[in-house]
Amino acid sequence: MKTLLLILGKETKEFAKGRYNQGLFEIAVEILKAQYELLTTVVEEDYNIPEEIAKFKQADGVIFQYPVYWFMMPSILKRYIDDVYAYGEFFGHSDGSYGSGGLMNGKKFMLSTTWNAPADVFNNPNSFFEGRSLEEVLLPMLKSHEFCGFEELPHFACYNVIKNPQFDADRDRYISHLKMVFLDSAHDLGVEVAEPLSAQCSKAH
């Protein structure tokens, strides 16, 4: 049985309780627990660095669930990565080109993110992101994992979650996405993706 590590990177604040991301995290656990050995980390509940490193080494794939704050990850998730992604464990010296010293080769990762931005501002040259895709806006997170040797799985995203939350619709989309990536065709985490895919919703979260 393959192993998945599920990481919840929500950051509870007065204006953002984190319930939406908590709900998506719980859905992933429920859908995947029958087919995978699951490891979980709720960053907000604190963590032990050696134990987290061991989880990554054990896992065949990692799912990150987090809200996007100021086009970046929450500060506690950034701190988690700074703490856990240690030299000699996640990456090392390489005699080859820059970025080729990853030590997590063969492992895959998926981002499940929630946005206040509506879906139509992505891939739209007349919008705020000037034609950039979801993956282009998420580039720092994607490149951080590529640097460590991870390979991308199709990502998932929900949009407009503050002004027009649609959790039931997002839940159904997410269940379908998880089945497509991890159950229907990828029990071995062997999904081949020529380009990262993003599941988009018109009015979600």
C-alpha cells in the first residue's frame, strides 16, 4: 500500500477561521484512507521536525491544503517548510546544474489551494494577473518542490471563497479530482502530466 502525507497549512485568524480548508482536508482523508496509508500534519497544532522529515521519507506523495494569503502561503506554512526542508534531507550539493540536487526524487506532490480571487482573473490577459495561469502565480511553491526533487501531480483550486463560498460544489469537485488523481488511474501515484493541470471553479469556496 502506498503512503500519502496530507498537510493542512491553514492559519486561523479572526477574519479567517480556516473551516473551508479544514473541510477539504477532512474530505481528502475520508476519500483516500481506504486505498492509502495516510500520514497527517496540521501545522497549526505544532510539529516535531525529525518526525516531519521521517513522514516525508515514508510518503510516496504529499498533498498540501492551504489558503492563499497575499498570493503566497500562510506564514506558519512557510515557517514549517523553512524548519523541515533541511539540507541533507530534502536537497544537497549537486555537481550538475542549479536545482538538480533534490533528494526527494520519485515522490510526488499536489497543491489544493483556496483563493479570494475569482477564477476568471487567471489565464486572462485583461485581468489582474495579466494572463498568468494558476501555476504561474504559484510558481515559488512549485519550484521549491522541484528543487527538492518532487514531481507535480494535477493541482486543485477553489476561488472567490470569501464573497461567494460554494462549499458543496467544491466538495463534489474535489472528490472527483482526488478519485481521478489517486484512485481511478493512479494507485501507484504514477500519473504522467505533460503540464500541471489546475481544477478550476467559477464560483467556489
